[in-house]
Amino acid sequence: MATAAQWLEGARPRTLPMAVAPVIIGTAAAYDLGSFKPLNAVLAALVAILLQVGVNYANDYSDGIRGTDDNRVGPLRLTGSGAARANQVKYAAFACFGAAMVAGLALVVLSSAWFLILVGVGCVAAAWGYTGGRNPYGYLGLGDVFVFVFFGLVATLGTTYTQAGQVSLPALIGAVGTGLIAMALLMANNVRDIPTDREAGKRTLAVRLGDEAARISYVMMLAVAILLPLFLAADYPWVLLVLLLIPACLMPSWLMLKGKKRRSLIPVLQQTGLINLGFALLYSLGLVLTRLLA
């Protein structure tokens, strides 16, 4: 039986900023539109966190039973290490997905955005289909695209819509930015696992691009995300606060470009998650300050 500490490690808490960041941005964009609903924001955050943990457990289960994690470098995997039985990990994933659907339904009722029920079903299906099922899209190199769509566009714009009943250009720019950083985090994870993924037949985008191009793509994703808010600077000058993140991006970028040992890339995951959280906080602060000081 896995210990509580092992279950917590298996949930991969370092990835949780990827879930929280779009909700922060989406809420700030709703405030900019003149509508801030704290309860809706909390429910959106709960949905995002539960889906993220569910994805992590589902990935742990599916990769574990396929043998992808047998020689993995990185954080503990419950199934692959034998710390927990495969079915236990699968049920933990389903429990997270179920709880996310309950919280999501409450959010839909509060916002009367009934079409989001279909979006929620799509989110759960995408979460399971990443490495689960007969043809997991994570093994086809499409995981990065789905991360961008669901942990960038859907999470951010959905948060804004459930509070303001509409979306805006600042919401979209923020969604693209946080989505790119989420993609960068996944790329860092997959670059580290290129040798074992290639051997297991897991054709991630990192495997398809090759080691060098995949590392460069990480840096490009961060750069575009940080510079994208410049398009809003004329109307939202305070969003330039995100440029303060440039020094924080230097170390993980250097590790990605120069770190040849796979273990040297492990810290990049936490650093990228914190960059995403920092981007969300600074970008959101920029939107709020612009409105307050207008």
C-alpha cells in the first residue's frame, strides 16, 4: 500500500500551478469586464485542480500498465514503481474526474452557461485519452496541443465567461500565454523522457522533434508567452509587469539548452510551473491596476 506521502507525490503537486494560473487570469479578465464572482472563481479553480490531479493519476496508471515508466527518470510513479496497485491509481483518477464534474456542474448552474457541460465532458475525455484507451493521443505527439487548448484557452476563457458572460482580448492573450507556458512545462517533462519514451513507442512531440529542436522549442514557448502581452501595452500598460519574469526564465532555459543529463532537467518542471504562476499573477495584476487607475 502506498503511503499518504507517496500518493501526494504521485499527484505531482509541482504541476498544479498549471491548473491555477488560467483561473487567476480568467478571473482578472472578468474583473476588467466589470464582473468578479468569487464563488465562481473558487469553483473554477477546484475544477482545474481536480482535473490536473486526475490527469496525473491517469497518466501514472496508463503509462504504468504499458511499461512506459519501467526505467523512468523523474518523480515517483505509483504504478510503475509498484507502490500502489494499478486499479487503485485508476480509481483515484476517476474519483478526481468525478469530483471535478460535480464542481463543474455547480459552476454551470451558477453561471447558467449550460453549453459548458459539453465542454466539461470534453475535458474529462481529453484528460483520460492523453495516455489512456486504445489510441492515446499523448503517444501520437498531440499531448502538447491538447494541453494548450484545455489548460490555456478552455480554462482561462471558461473562467472569464462563467463570471462575465463574455470573453475579451485580454482574456484571450492571457489564455494563449499561460497555454504556451503549460506546453513548455510538458515539453520539459518529455525532453527528459525522450530515451525511455522512444523505446516504449511513445511518440511525444519531443520525440518527433528530436532532442535539440525540442529544447529550443521550450525556450521559444516561454519567450512568446512573456512577450505576447506587449500587444496590449497601449491600452493596458501595467501588463508590462510580466517582463519582470525574464530573469526567472533564464535558468530553466539554460538548463534546457545545456543540461545533457536527464536528471538535470527535473528542476525545470518546478521552475516552469512557478513561471506560469508568476505570469498569471503579474498579468492579472496588470489588468486590475489598469482598470483601477483608469
